[in-house]
Amino acid sequence: VTGVWSSWGASSASVALSVSLQPVEATDDAFWDQFWADTATSVQDVFALVPAAEIRAVREESPSNLATLCYKAVEKLVQGAESGCHTEKERQIVLNCSRLLTRILPYIFEDPDWRGFFWSTVPGAGRGGGDEDDENARPLAESLLLAVADLLFCPDFTVQSHRRSTVDTAEDIHSIDSCEYIWEAGVGFAHSPQPNYIHDLNRTELLKLLLTCFSEAMYLPPSSDSSNTNPWVQFFCSTENRHALPLFTSLLNVVCAYDPVGYGIPYNHLLFSDYREPLVEEAAQVLIVTLDYDGSTTSSPSVDGTTTGTAMDDVDPPGPDNLFVNYLSRIHREEDFQFILKGVARLLSNPLVQTYLPNSAKKIQFHQELLVLFWKLCDFNKKFLFFVLKSSDVLDILVPILYFLNDARADQSRVGLMHIGVFILLLLSGERNFGVRLNKPYSVRVPMDIPVFTGTHADLLIIVFHKIITSGHQRLQPLFDCLLTIVVNVSPYLKSLSMVAANKLLHLLEAFSTTWFLFSAVQNHHLVFFLLEVFNNIIQYQFDGNSNLVYAVIRKRNVFHQLANLPTDSQSIQKGLQRRKKTPEPLSRTNSQDGASMEGSRPAAPAEPGTLKTSLVATPGIDKLTEKSQVSEDGTMRSLEPESVQPLPEGHLPSAVSDGEPWSGEVSHPQRDRRRLSSASSSGQWTPTPDWVMSWKSKLPLQTIMRLLQVLVPQVEKICIDKGLTDESEILKFLQHGTLVGLLPVPHPILIRKYQANSGTAMWFRTYMWGVIYLRNVDPPIWYDTDVKLFEIQRV
């Protein structure tokens, strides 16, 4: 039986490749060389000419041929790396082998029996000299990765040669110091090489192969055990790779230095193709995959308080073995941070850039990869996080994130984008400086489908969050806890909310405190606790500038009274649940003062039917995602150790919570309810009882607000009667000058819920990141129609 891998170069029939399903000797060079003969091809040709069915047929029926083909292709790459690829012919062979391996590797990974193949040594391979035996003991995967690393710093192939003339002997690829050949100026490198179109294309092809090598992760199901590191990434980012530092720096600098708008000439992207963009995308994808590292497992304290590890680790920990993570965590120069932050902000803002000429500016598509990269930077490098928050530059990251969140809120295929945006804001909100920065007035008018308002970045954040909660799709419900935790974290620092934002917060409280919502799922009341905490923080710590919020609280005072008088008897609980069936969801009520949306904005649209999306693992609940810290007088934070919390019977909240001690947000009930899209009651597993309602109703932190209403409502009513006022501005003026000093309960300590690394989030990031990479690589479709196990591919 003969399967035919037909003509290689689409036109040159001279290279008719018939891969016999009979074994072909590895020594039959004439046969194997046809595969990388020097016909010019493109990676797209290779995908068209080597159909999936035929790769699988050879794999099943003639495994020795597939093994020989892989081994020979790697051998050619190793030879190219050894020789330095000085001739056009050698370069062509390297590129063809690289394309062929990119095509075949996914079919090796999808078959568990083949997965170990690249990690085995090939017996008797290439034993020319007797002294090369040690080299031969290298597994195929290692030889492949080292060859690719060498080829990425190959003069005249992927980097500019430093030799003046061709008369000189060509640079020996083994003696060059690749740190002098970093691809772009930026972190740790000041010299910006001349752009070279061919070098960029060659780098892109090799990075595509590298990414394909790393993609073995896609063929393993998600597991809670995040210790299963990717052997390809582990080896490539180890000290075995002598180019690890210059390559990490090259990838980071190429991404952060990229300016898609170019020289600002309108329509320039339509006139000539930007060969840098494919390289930048590939670099961003390779970078985030190499940084896939679970920081929560490295030195997590064990039960007895010591860090896990052997006695050998007592000396200063050497940092992660993964050199890319190590280098990323050690960047520290201000100018490097500035370069990275400016670059990421420039690229994230690119899709928001509105020009008067439609389609005149190039729009990048890799914002999700950038968000993962930004997350990794903040998570692995605390100095970078503090640098980001040191100035209002953080707002250049915040505004694009809010734009993406608002734009994707109705689109089921972009639920992963919603999560990562919220995770980043949760991480930032754990730092006091973030709340302080939000007070900067918001003047840039990015067209967003939200009501027009005049105010600060805090107002923008609250208005967008309100939009997501009230008009996002159902699958966003697990994010509500996170969204409100972010608002709680920043609330003690918000100097002056606009009337629009104040009304939004009260509208949320109104919606979340209806009886049917409170009684229909075991954790719904947590949302009310979060909102009350926001009001308490602002009233206690920022009363002076927040007359709009105080006025809104007074106007909606009946909501607070209803909460205080919430019925707890069985009959009322049943009645509350019945009400749900009659009335539409309160959250979908459009708010009367919404008014017109911003000029130039388009409404958030659902996904086009048939859009592909990849499934995601569930995210940990807010109690697993964050740890509580108390802010002391001097502004420092002290972690509140969770071990004091005793396990509680189901559905109860920890120790009594008065205003003096904000509700801790500890959720004793397992998080499984949170993962269900709507209420738990429909499944018949759980029903509300009077005892359960009493257990949390008694802890609602209403004292501060009740005291405020008790003092201010009579005064406001008196003004209205005395002056016959119906005008808001007079009342606001009165509230602005009013004071509650000495009248409110003692201020409670500020409680911040800081993000903490955990293996659940690490696994979520892995599935999200590979899902994005799978869907974005369509030309050629590297993984399409292979048996991926990390996620499911679904159609909306």
C-alpha cells in the first residue's frame, strides 16, 4: 500500500514524494532528502500538501517511517545550527524542516503512545566520530530545542551579522555571544538593530515551531495538580539553553517596543504589510507559555508554618529553575519598568484609538496575550507592580481593560477575556495606591456604551461594573463577587463619587436585596454584605467629598429599612421565592437616569452564531482567591491569618460581625454553588430556612448607615419643608457642609482582600492561555482538528 505525499512545491512535480507505508531505511538519504529539498515553499503549502489523514495513516501503519522522518528533520536542524546556515540552500532546508515538524508534532502529541517519542534517544544516530557518544545520549526533544535556540541567533539568517565584509570568515555560531545579538533595544540592551524583513520572517517560523513543541500541554486534561510541568518548557528555560537570557530579552523587547501605528501615516497598514506584527504575536505567545509557572506551589508554608522544602533550602532560595520566570522576577531598573509599562499600555490602548478616518489605524488582535503577560509581570515581579501603581500611568492600563470588559460583556465567546480583566483589577485593587489613583478625573473620551458622566476613573470603574452586572450574559455571575470585592478594596480611598456612579451602587443594592434574590441561592446575600461594606467605608473614611452618595443613600433609605426588617419566617421566605416567578429579574431593569450613551459607541454585541470558543476550568471562589489584610493607622497592611476560622455548619457565616468589624467574606459553604450559572434552588439541593436567614441577617452591618439616616433625614426634611425645596442642588449644598463627626460609630478598621496565588488560578490561566493560542493560530491552523484534551472547542 502506498500513501502519496504529492508534489511538495506546488508547481515542481519533480519532487513527487511517495511515503511508502513499507519501512524505508534511515540511511536512504535520497529518499528522505526530498522532504526538505530546496524548493521554496511556505508553511501554508506544507499544511495543504500534508493532510492530517495521511500523517495519522503513517503513524498507525508505518510508525518506523514517521519516527525516521522526525529524527531526520531534527538532524537537519541540528546540522543547520552547527554550520551556521551560510548558504541559501541550507537556510531553505532549515525552514522546510521547521515547517514539517510544526505540521507533524500535534499528531505525535495527540497519541499517548507517541508522546514519549521525542524524549527517547535514537540508537546509533549520527555516530561519525567515536567521541560523540555523549552528545548522542541527548533525547530528540533536547536536540531539537537547542538547535532552534541556536538558529534564533544565527548571523545573516535570524540576526544581523556583525562582520563588515563577506571576505571575513563567517562568524562561528558557537563562539558568538548571543547577548550582543538581542533583537530589539529595551530591557538590558540599548542598541536597536536595523529592521530586516527576512530575519523577522525566519524568526517567526522558528518561534512557531517552538510554540508547537510547547503545545504538548494541550493534549493533557486539566488537573488540579499543577506540579506537572511541561518538559519542553522546563528544558528550554533551563541553564542547558545558553541563549535563555538573550532570547527572553529579545522576546520581551520585541513585544514592548512594537508600535502598530508606525509613523502615524493614515492607512499605512493597507499600503505595505507589517512584517513585524506576526513576529510580535508569535513572541508574545511564546513568552506567556514559557512563563506558565505556578508560583503558589514553590514555597507555600506547610501546616506547621515552615516553608515546604528540604533542609538544603535554608539558604536564600535560588529562585525558580525556569530562567524566564527568574529573569522576569529580577528586572528592577526604573527605565526598564517604564519601557515595559509604556509598551504594554500603548498596545492595549491600540484597539481603542479612534480616528476621524475609518479604518485608518491598524488594530492589533493580540490584546489577550498582552493581558496574560501583564498579569505575569505583576504576579512574578512585585517591584513592577509597585512601579505601575506609583504614578497615574496605571490608568493607561485600567481604561483599556474597562473598555474590553464593557465591550465583551454580552459575548459568550469572550468570557475568558472578562475573567482575566477582572483578575488583573483584583490584583491591583489589593494595593492602596490603586484606590488613590482612581481619583484622577476621567477626561479621555473613549467611546463606550455607558451613560455619559463627568467624574473620575473611579466613577468609570463603577459604571462599567454596573453595566456588566445588569446587562452582561448569565455566565458572568461567578464574577459578581470579584467585581464587588474590587469596589470594596478601593472604596476607603474614593474622595468624591459622581451622582451617576452613586445611583449605580444603590441600584445594585436594590436589586441584590430583593427577597427572591436573597433567598434563591446560598451565597447571594454576600453581595449585599459587600455593598454595605462599600457604603460604610465611604461614609466613615471619605464622608466630606461624597455628598452625592450620601444624598443617594437618603433618597433610597427604604432599601436599608427593608433589609433591617427582612422577614425570616418560613411563610415569608416561600412568598419571597414565589415573587421571582411573577416579576422579571430586577437586574435587567434599565435604570431611568441612564440617559444617552457616549457618542460614537456601539452597543455590546453577543457573539456571532457559530463563533468558536474554548472551554475554561472553573475559577476558585473569592475566599480561595483572596486573603484578608487589615490596614493599620500608618497605612501598612497586616495579614489576618485565616486559621482562626473554625469550620462551620453549612450555610453559616463566621463569628458575629458588627460595624466595628467588617464582614470577613469567609464563605464556609463549598464553592460548588458559585459555579452553577444561576441559583442553587432549581437543583433542589438546598432550600432557605428561617435559621439560615437569621444567621446572616443578624450580622448585616447596618449601624453606620442607620445612624446617618437618623441624623440627616430629619434635617433634610426640615430644609425641604422650611424652604419649600424640591431642588437637589440646595440639599446637596447642605450635605456638602454637613458633618457627622462624633455622631457615627467608631470607624471600623479597613479590610482589604488581596489576591493570593493559588493552584486553581494557575490552572485557569493555563487553559485560558492555550485556548487563546489555539483559536488565534488559524493560518496555518496548527492544532485544528487534533485531539486536544486541555479544553473543549465549542460553537456559540
